[in-house]
Amino acid sequence: MNFTLHVWRQRDAKTAGAFKTYRVTDVSVHASFLEMLDILNEQLVAKGEEPVAFDHDCREGICGTCSLMIDGRPHGGRRSTTTCQLHMRFFHDGQEIWIEPWRAAAFPVIKDLCVDRSAFDRVIAAGGFVSTNAGSAPEANAIAVAKDDAERAMDAAACIGCGACVAACPNGSAMLFVAAKLAHLHRLPQGQPERADRTLAMVSAMDEAGFGSCSNHYECEASCPKDISRDVMAQLNRDYARATFAKREREQRGGGGG
């Protein structure tokens, strides 16, 4: 198969970028999208040109590293599919394909198709953990967890932090990501002691990182390769309202103190 690729090229964060057109040839119908980019880079190197920089790691749809907008849609737009699991058989021979990095204020471009997603790390560092010292690993059945809670926690924990939700959102909101990270802890008994503080801390970190506000377009849910439900955002809103009210009550009782 042969393709015409319009690829975003940008030297660094301070340099203006632009699309550059390439012709890639002899691509197997069984090749993944990232393997197709590998073939392109091999052909560029053979011609003495600089290869295209793009993020990748596990290539198994687990790590969330493969962050590409393909024809204007995160990961190419196929349901439950990351870029590394997108295969060229879903395209037709001779097709033109537009490839660019995530577009969000909180994800500045580093080079070509690579963006800085460290804003996600700062959100997680603010509260995406349980800080209780539990000692060695406890017996698995020591703490009973309702089946529905366990399943919903696992569904939320499926989030791989790829950033497709942010890239798809017209406002560049990270609500789905943050809500998923909160939901998988808040559905479990171990996450309850720090629930309110965790919610306030992670939402504050999200706002400080420069993500936009959620206005319920639900493009995040439609673009998520792990099918995270928008229900987690509703839960986040409820938790945030309760945590904010409780904090205000404590401050009033304490005469303005924390």
C-alpha cells in the first residue's frame, strides 16, 4: 500500500510548525499505524532527511504514549483503539492522511508529533494515591468490596492517561482523565479517608495546569480508547461540591482557618 502523508513538523516548542507532505510506499496491509511511521522514517533516513519524532512505547494499547491526531480525530477515531493498535487495513491504498500532535494549551508541542503531558503527572502527584501506610500486602479478602464497586473501580482504572480526552475536547478539558483517576480510588474502601482532600487537590492541580473547563460536549467519552464513561465526571462534580461545602464549614467553625 502507498499513502500520501501530511505530517506536522515542528523543530521545538519555540519554533512555528507546519504540515509537510511525504509519500510512503510499500506498506503492508497488516502494518500498524506506528509501523507505517517507522517505514516513513526509514525512507527519510535513507534520503538523508530528519525522521519524524513521535511518541511510542509498549505498542500494545496499554501505556497511552501513542498520542496522534489522525485526520482530525484522536487515535484515528476508531472505537476502543489506540494509535498503536490502528492498522493500515482500515485505510485504502493511495489515501491522504493528516497527522498532527495533540492540540491543547496544557500539552505544548516538544517536537513534531510529541507533546509535553507532564501536566497529567502534576495532577496525579497532587492526590492520585492512597497515603496510608498499610505495611506489607494484606490478605486479598481482608477488606470486603462490593462487586459493583470493584467493577466500577476497575473500569475507571482502565484509563491509560493518553490525553485523547483533552485533545478531543473543544475546551481542552481534562475532566474525564481526572474523574477516572478519582473514581477508581473513591470506589474502594482504601480511598475513603482522603476522598475530600484528594478531590480538591486534584481539581486544583488540573486548573493550575491550564486545562479548560468542561461544558459537556462529551467528545472526551467518544474519543477515549478505553471507553471511560462520562458517569465518572458526574461523580467528580458531586464529590467536588461536597468537599467544597465541607471545607467551607470547617473554615467557618475555625474562624477562617484551614
